[in-house]
Amino acid sequence: MEAGTVGYICTAASHPARAEQGGRGLTVNDGEWAFCPAGEAGDHEWSRIARTSLEELARAALTAARANLERV
């Protein structure tokens, strides 16, 4: 497992990104770091991504969640 990079992201429809950063969402899938934008503990649907920093993924998830709130 390479330190500092995430190789999977959860794309489960039931796990939308949250508008608040809670420091949760990082776990391990198939021996690699994985990130769930909703910070959920289970029922993930993992998709492989180009290795990306957790900070970049968390920032993108926060931006997407806030954009979705503005549309409602």
C-alpha cells in the first residue's frame, strides 16, 4: 500500500458526499487506501481511480456536496 495516495473511491448511490468535512471516509480495500465521500462504514461500491491524495478527494467531495445543496 503506497503511503499518501488513494486508489479507490466509493460510488454507491446511497453514499452521497457530505457537505461537512468530518475526517472520516478513509479505509482499506483490496490492500489499498480507499475513500468514501459520505464517510460510511459499509455497503461500499468501490471504483478504481488514478492514485490521488486524500486531501484532493476530500476537497472535491466537499465542493460537489455543497453544489448539490445549492441546487435543492
